[in-house]
Amino acid sequence: MKDGILCVRHVNKQFLKLVSRNEDQIHMDDAISAICPDDQEQVLQFIKNSKDKEGLEYDFRILQGNGEDLPMHVIGRTQRQDDNNMLLYVTFTPISEEQLSISRALADQQKAETLAEEANEQLRFLNDISRYLLIDKDPDKAIHKALQKVLEHFDGSRSYIFELDDKRQITTNTYEICAKGVQSEKENLQALPYTSQRYVLSEFRQGKNICIENVADMPVFCKEEQDVLTRQGIRKVFLVPIKSEGRLIGYTGLMTRRKI
């Protein structure tokens, strides 16, 4: 599989007989068309989220040669290739419509439980941050605790805060927390001119957050911001504006190893 195109390299004769198709119908340009249209997007998304994963299991409907649906239980694994293709090794087992319905109900329940747990984790995280900022009598100490919590929660390398000085048209790195073994950049990030941050400041003033998955892939018009980030050794960063009474007064950033 590459770029959403699913190609069949090999299939046994028993499967061909089961789905009432010949080899030419199986070895088509995009084999996703052999899956029930209502299930195609979910199957592609499931494959994309199952990179190099053992114990792959999923239930969906195959289109038979006569146009009817055939529910299948699929088990196998995925493997990433050097050319960025995704190779799938799978075994199909026919199941009943009732089994398919039960399987999907259980999957929906598991998904709901996962989402609930993620929501609870986020609430606990926000509760901790609020507690640090509201209870601690020392503002600097409270901010450092909050940044430390952010760093740990998102498995980050560095978390920091920049404050804006509109009069001097500069930003200054006033707070910073680094993970073990990560070098501080705070002293190198003092009095940075607004002109070197046009893109991010424009986005912040519109209330937007900025997530950069790969600094090297930033567009040409962000060259100044890209240079600033590259000098810090940053490859992936998440930035959030800080406002007071509707006015942008700074922003917080997180270098992270984990997807936000």
C-alpha cells in the first residue's frame, strides 16, 4: 500500500473461490474497490494507524463477484518497506453479519472507553497546571512547575515561554525547562526581533496555535522562523499564544518527541 492505493501481490485459490472472483479481478489497480464502499475509508485509516504492528485484527465486508457483501475477520501484520510502501500479510476468515455487528459494537465501546480515558488524562493534566499557577505564592516557581508538567506530559525535550515587548519590537525567552541531557537555549534567545517571527506572530494574533511536525518542511515564506528554530536544533515544535485581556503578550513552546 502506498498513497492510499492498495495492491494485491498474492492471494490463494481458496480466497478467489470464496469471493467468487478470478485473478484478474483481484489483481486490479486499486484493490480497495473490492471492499464494501461503506467500509473503505475505515479500512484505509486502520491500515495507516497499524504501522509495523503485530496482531493486526479487523472486521469488514468484501464485495463478492456477484456484488453481494461478505463479512470477513482479518488477522495479520503490517511492515514498512524501504520505499515507504506498507506491506500487509493477512488471513481472511468468513464471519456472519451477527458476528460483524457484535465485533463493531465492541470496537465502538473500546473506542469510547479509550476516548474517556484520554479525556480524564487531559483533565488531570489541566488540573495540575491550574493548581501550580493558582496556589503557589511564588509566580516564577509556579511557572517552572507548570512547564515541567507540560514537558513530562508530552514527552518533550524543552518547554519555554517567550514574552513580547511591543515597544522595542522584540521577544525574549524568559522561562525554560529542559529534559535531562538537553542543552539550554535560553541565553541565545534574548531580544529576538519581531521581523524574525512574522509568520508565528501573525498566526498568534489570530488566536491560532502552531504545530510544526518537521521544521525542514516549513514553506519558503517562513524562512526566518525556520532559521531561528534550526539554530536551536528543533525539528518538531508546538506553539501556543498567551493573551491578556485580548492582547497578545507572549507565547509558550514545546519541543516534543510525541505527536500532539
